[in-house]
Amino acid sequence: MPSCDLWSGAYVKNRTDISGLEEMMRFYDVKPYHFYFVEYNGGGNFKLEIFNTYAVEIRYPVRILPRQKPRNGVEKVLKNCSDVEVWKHCSTLCYTAFFNSRASYKLEIVKEHLAGGDVVGVSSDVAYNLGLDARMTWMEVGVPKYKWKIGLNWTEHVVQFDEVWKEFTEDLKLKEGDICVLQYTNHYQKFKVAIFEKSNILNFNLAGPEQGKSIMKFFKIVSEAMEETFHLAFPELFVEKFGSQISEKVILLMPDRNEFVVNYSGKNNFLYGLKEFVRAYSIAVDFLIFFDFLGNSTFYVSVFDYLGEDVCEDVDDKLYLEEIVGSFGGTAVSIGPSIEPVGDVMCIKDSSLPNCVVELEVVVDVFKGVHGLRFEILVMPSHMLTHCHGVDVKSKFSHFRDVWKKKDYITVYDGSRSWKFEIRKRRESKRTTIHQGWIQFRGDLQLNVGDVCKFESIDEDLWKFRVMILRSVVV
């Protein structure tokens, strides 16, 4: 996980899924139509990012509780969601990730909306803005598969809803503070519904360069409207948090190092002028586009086709997000855990996890520079074997691998201590592996599974590196 937590599952070769992830799903409060972004890292290792139904990456609390045994399969994890709630989540994801239109009206649910009776309704002005008039005796709201036909009683200043409105709020389990979005359809009395739940609206990940991530990450699914108009609407949670910081000109940085300057309308929350971008990558309906917000109206953009293939997978001299985070002046405003310095240790205190503290021990100074001359290794169980047969350097760090010889040596420094690593390149398997020196290194620094080793070149010398170790220690 982006939080460096590790979760284990089981894969059966004659099947196409991974089982045993129920505990993880409970921990991150995964709901129907949450979206997984899975990157294969070799062996039995995957990197996983989770996006909620608002199309933004979730906040990852640090796991501190003892592991529980999986119970009764994934279906039981989601058992508290009724069928209509499942379709509520589906409708919300469609609105935030797929649809390319503005909302008709946003209704904040208050106590009166949940009380029932003939006092529930909207003002006449709101009704008129929705395209309704006094001749209409009903309006229909719905999610896929479920519809509610609500009777309307027009008075001088208020349009009252009948008892079907109460059924609607109960079926969707609406609560005070939730936002109900009514969207236009082809029928002027029928509206699609998306629900922004107050309890989850702040559950998105605000990170930053310190975590090696962008400030905020979200995705869009390409619709026919985008393919035809070359317009794209930002998710509303992103706009609410950072829309005021986006200028009229937006820069899109691509993994193949192409750069596109497009336009942004703050009034409509649209990117437009995407024609060159769309045609450069043959973007079509059902493609996925991920946006990493870097600050200063700049985004790192990844495009995946409808089969899940990265359209820039095989480019030479690929630009990786880790190379450029922190280069654009962006800063995340924390709305989750507060960070308090305690000597040389940073303690993250999460009010949702009482009486628990997680320490991140920083062994050396924070890296300097933003040129991307660095690589990292996540310590895996295989790296801790008595007779470890090598530690792979990931293919995404090709700017190192391409300059190293078939058999080469690099030196790693931590203050006055140093270690020499033997590097071997295996052309037949396109692997670059650290051999001699690793076992001594891991012993001297007392590495454990889940630790992250970050190596940065010294004076841009690709044979000399300083190391920083990030450890997650449960107290």
C-alpha cells in the first residue's frame, strides 16, 4: 500500500483472482464500486491504490491493530450494503468518474429532510431552476435499477414532497450532512442521483513530496462526450479543495516526457483544448486517465487503454512520478492525521485511532534535489532469507540500469559508514540485481520486511549513493 503496509492474499493458479483480502477491505472501509489500481511488481508482489466512489484516492490510515483471520469471504465484508445501496455507489462513481456534465442541483440533507411529513421540500425558485413548474405533480429520482416517484405539492413559496421522499432517504440510508446531487436526464421530470456521504467526504489522500507522492490523485473514465468534445470535468472533491489554485493554463506531463498545455474553465470546472492530447495517445471510450496533482497547475498524467495497458509502458527514457514530486511548489493541506515533531522522530497521531502512535524513524537527512537521480527498494520477505540470491532494482529506474555495466559496483553511504554493492545485469531476463554487499547492509542497518530503502546519487554520480531508511514501528 502507499502507506507501506503489507497485506497477504492467496492466488490459485487455475483461477484469476486473489483471495483472503477481507481484512484489508474492512480496514480501508472498501465499499461496492470502490476502484483498485493494481501495479504488478514481480514475483507475488503488487502495489495497490484504492479510489473511492468520488474518483479520488482514499486516505490510508496506518495499520496498528493485530491481524484478524479472514471471515466468510468478500461477500460477507460487503453484507451491510443492500442492493439499492450498491447501486447508489455505482451511480455516484458514474457521476464523478464518467459523466462529463455539471450537476443540476445539490441538496444538503438536513434534519427536516429526514423527519418526513409535509414540511419536506425545496423552495419554488429551486424547483423552477430544475425545470419544474406548478403543472407538474411528480418528479422521479433514481439510481440504476431503482426509481422513486415523488409527489409534488406546490404552495406559494415551497414545493412539498410526499411520503415517497421518506422512502427514498431511508432506502439510500441518507444522513444529515450528506449531499444529494440531482442530475438532468432527457426527461425534464426525471433526475439521476449521486450521493456524497458526509462520513466519507474527507476520506481522501492528501500527500505530498515528503511521502514521495503527488498532492492528490484522481481518475476519469473516458466517455463519448469527452472523445467528441475534447472536454473533461474534474471530480468535485478535487475542485472543492484545489480548484481555486488552478490557473487558466494547465500543464500535463506525460510518462514519455511529452508536455501538453491545455485550458481550464473555473466556472465550469472543465479542462478543454484536449484534442492534441487525445489524438497523441489514440484515447477512446473506456480508457482510464489518472491525474497526479503536483501544484502550480501541473499534473502528471497516466493513460491506460480499456484492457488496462499503460499506453506509455514501452517508451524509452520514461519519466516517473517519483522524479518530479516536489518540483512544482505544491503543498498538501492536512485534513487527516496531525504531524508533531518529537526529537528526531515524527509521530503521526490519528484521532480516529485513539491511544495509538505510529513512529516513522528517519535514519538520515531528507534527500536534497529534485532531479530524480534516486531509486528505492521495498524490503520483501525474500530479501531477508539467509541465502538471499539478490535484490532486483525495478525496471522503472532504467536511468540507472542503462549506465551500469553488466557487472558493476556502487557504493552506498550512511554518514561515516559505507557498503559496496555488486550489480549484475541479466539481459536474458532484463533484470538488474544487487548481489554482494546486501546481506551485510541489511544486517548493519537492522532492516525488516516493509522497510523502504531510498538511495539518492551524490553529486549526480550514479555509482555513489546516500541512503535513507523509512521504518514503520508500532508502539
